[in-house]
Amino acid sequence: MIQPIKRLGQNFLQDPNTIRKIVDSLTCRPDDRVVEIGPGMGALTGLLAEKYADFSAIELDDRAISYLNEQLPGVTVTQGDILEVNWEQIAAGSKSGSVSVIGNLPYYITSQIIFGLLDAREYVKEAVIMMQYEVAERLIAQPRTKQYGILSVAVQLACVPKLLFPVSRNVFFPKPDVRSAMVQLDFSSDRPDLGVDSDGLRRIIRTAYNQRRKTLRNSLSSVLAEKERELPEEFASKRAEELSPEDFVRLASYLLSD
């Protein structure tokens, strides 16, 4: 057994029932391509390799890779930084042209990993991922709530998020200080083309939330000055947290149109 490294956010799962429940949460077919993020000590890896013929894992820690190569010699484990993964390349050649993702995410880079999956949504069929419970709540939050923010809007526009179940601190080594939850991001449902530039849309969402207690007339003042436009009254007096994801698309369409 290797010792967890705190700076890598390593907390290893140890409970067989929780492990099986997580693996069973994937809804993809047995012949789909499945990739595990950060297998660590391989708590999920053996079961996933048994269930999916087209399975591989991506791990940053070379100690974990050596351990997995010894314990599971038939499993492909690639060394790499999950933030630099090219999901298009990984999905290429798969039967469905897409990949299903599963893993216990390093909590300190959870948002970055999620945004990477959102950007690659064309090539990702689903993601079943563990994260801090409070982050999971943000993914499914509704407008006018404390949890509703940038991540809520971005995720809900790109996929269908679902909080599957909480995960006890007691099933990890070492025991984390925060609560955890498993979340499913379903990219398989047909999502309408938003009709706006994704980078521009994300900029408007971030700018609006940078001063979330101000009305959009004030929080988006820099964008309005740049575009030489006034906000329609239906948006001007509202705050970012009052807009639905679809409202943000309409707002971006107005501000980004020629």
C-alpha cells in the first residue's frame, strides 16, 4: 500500500459496498469505452476492468501506477495530468465515438476538471464522479438559492446533473474533513445548440457573478460599455442569481450579436 499524498488530494476508498455502488452507477454499455480518473490504489479499477472490456485509467502519481501495474497487470494505466487530457483523442476509435468517465476527483481541482469535461461534452457520454458534497449541491442548485452560481449555470446548460448519493467520510483513508457525494453528469441527452459563442457566454456568466449582489446593469457595466449597449429592463434590475441558465443564453445572445 502507498501512503496518500495530501497535495495530490489523495483519499483512498476502502469500503467494498461503496465501491460496488459507485461502479454500478455507470449506465453505459459493456462495450463502451470507460476511463477512470485517478485510480490511486485501484479500489474501483479491478471491478471496472472486469465489467468493461474497453477500459483504461489515467493517474498522475507514478507510485500508484507501479502499484496498479503489479496488482492489475492486464489494465492499461497511463500517466498524465487530468487537466491536460485530450478527450477527443481518447474517444477516437471507440464504438460510440465517445467515452464514459468515472473517478474520485481530487477535491482541490474539481471545478477545473468539470469545466474540462463540459468543454469536451461532444466526446463524453457520461461522467460519474465523486466530489465534495457542497460542490455537488452547486451543480444541481436552482436560481435564487445560495448554492446557485457559475458552476450551476455552466453544468446545467451542457448536461443533466444528478446527485446520486452521499458518501461517508468513514469509507476513506485518510478520513477527509469534508462530506462527499457521487454525481452523474449525463451528456447523452440531446441538448439544443445554444446559438452563442461558448467562451463569450462563459465570460458574461463570470462577469455577472463577480459582483453577484449588484444588479446586472452594474455588474455587466464593462461589457455594456464595450458593446455600446443598454440592458433590456427585464435583465437590468435583476441580479445574476435570479437568472435561469436559459436566461443567461438569451442575455448572451443579445450582448454578443452583431
